[in-house]
Amino acid sequence: MRIQTAAELGAAIRNRRLDSGLTQAALADKAGVSRKWLVEVEAGKYSAEVGRVLDVLWAVGLRTDLAPEDQNSEN
């Protein structure tokens, strides 16, 4: 999946959380963040701290891969 905006990242986290059967409170606890902060990330808040976002991605079971634009074959 290609993520280009904070809103797309938030939607990906929310969808994975829902698919995993986690509440916002449960995921926030697992990732070590507040529920309020998680709500803002899922809503696409642009200024979220990258370290905390990475903690949430790990907690919900999503990985991150970086690739140069010209080598990325996914859309």
C-alpha cells in the first residue's frame, strides 16, 4: 500500500485496528500512547510525532518499507 498523506496513514492504522478487533483504547495502551493522540492520528493529524507513529504501526502489526520512487512497483 502506498501512503502519501497523513490522512492515508491514519486511515491505514484505523482499518488495521478495526480488522484486528482492537478498540482505540486497547491499541493506545499497547502502543504506549494516549487514546486522544491515537484519535488525532487516525483523523490524519499532520503534526504527529514520527516515533509514536512507528510505535502504533508496530503495535497494530504494520511494517514500514522505504523505497526510492523509481523502484517502487506498487501503486
